[in-house]
Amino acid sequence: MRPTPPTLDDLLAQEADLLLSRFDYATAWQIGAFIQAEASRRNLPIGIEVSHGATPVFLALMPGSTPDNVDWVRRKRAVALRFHHSSLYMRLLCESKQWNFAARYRLPDSDYAASGGGVPICVRDVGVVGAVAVSGLPDVEDHRLAVQALRSVAAL
């Protein structure tokens, strides 16, 4: 059974709450390490990526994940960076309008995945500086894990 997705309004409010005061490579590692520790604790077979722009700073495959998860996090990251919204937001937006994501935005499926798990990293008074992406669980759960990590760092 797929987890119930949040609404588009829920996701917009969530994005507004996830502003960081700063971001550097150490912050990227904190975000990635948080997800890795949670995945290890819960035995989650996921891929994890935290990027600065399009450059991966933290990349990990947990036991049970596959090389396909690396491709999925890359494609989810691309959506978050291009649209400045989570990949889950973009999936739900397209579904609500009955749009085919790739056709609507003329983007190749091989490079973009409108599936939950990619979340932009935003710095207050700066904007989007990178993204965190998770792949391996149902997409709403991938999204929730990425958000949980960003919240943990935003609270510091």
C-alpha cells in the first residue's frame, strides 16, 4: 500500500519551512549522514545523494539497494534543481492537471524523474543551492526521509 501523499499546499508550506541559514559541504555531509544513519537503523535499501548544485557531495548506496538507485537520485535531483520544488510536488502537480510530466516540459525521462524523493536545498535570502535525493522506498516515503534530514539540519 502506497503512503498517502501530502497535498500541493502542504508541500509548498513544507518548502517554506525548510530554509537553511547556510549550506556548505559539511552541511551536505550532515544531511547525508542523517539519512544514512536512519537507513541503517531501519534497514532501508536506499540510495542517497546530497548535491551542491548538480555536483554530488554525498552519495551512498545502502545494503539492498542497486545501481539503479544512483540513476533515480540523479533524475530526482534534476527535477528539484530545475523547478525549485520537490520532485513529489512536480509529480502531484502534473497528476492534478492530467499532464504527462516529460511531454509537458519537453524533458527526457532518462534525465528527469517526477517521483518523490528529490527536495531542493534552499538557503534563506539566497535560494536553491543544491538538492537532497532518496530512492528505494515508495516515493512519498523517499520524500519524507529527505525532508526529515533537512529539518534536522535546519534546527541546528
